[in-house]
Amino acid sequence: MNKHLNVDGIFIFGTRFPSTEELLQPSTEEYWKTYIDEESQHKVDVYTISHYDSLNQVQHYTTIRKFLNDAEEIVDEKKTNISLRYVFPKEMERLLERHGFEIVHLYKNWNEEPITNDSYEMVYVCKKVWEV
């Protein structure tokens, strides 16, 4: 990003905030939500399994979708996996400064609300201060 901006250029991005609630989720299957499948118009129960690898700061998620029929019996099940790398605020500060950026603002969302310990997102407004 540094190479694409002039000095004083602005760089804005959002990333996940590594909240305790997300990182310390149980590693057992937990109910999350239910929604109506657009195609079949049947209920789908959604469950998650989570495991946090603290050495690599990666949260591994398995999402399980259980498709129900009219009798609310499970007729299909699909699993998907995603691994999310978290960066803590002090680590992000060091990374940005090391790569020629000054943090102008840090918000908890795109509505420019101040960041708090219970935030789910970090929105950074950065200014390029020198070439790398």
C-alpha cells in the first residue's frame, strides 16, 4: 500500500477485533442461528465449532448447516471451514508504523464510534508519512 500512495496519502481499512467473546468460544458444536433457505423455504439450523490457535493467532471455525424438512427432520448437512488470522491493536500499530504509516484515527466501526474492549471490528484511518 505504501508504494501506491503519495506522502500524506490516506489509507482506510477495517479488520476484525480479536474480542474475548470470539476467541474463547467453546470447541464443541454450539447452536448459532436458524434461517429459511431461499430455495426450499425450509428451516436451516446453523451450528459452529471454534478453535483458537494462540501461537499463530488464528481462529479456526467450522460452520454446520442442518437442512430440515417440513417435519423438522434433518435431511442434509453441510460443513464449511474458515481460518481467520487476528491482529491485536498494538501489533497493528507496530506493523503500520514500520511500513511508513501514522494512525490518524482508530474506530470500532464505519460510523466512526470510538473503539472499546467489546468491539468486533477495528477501522483504521492511516496516513503515509514516509517511503519504504
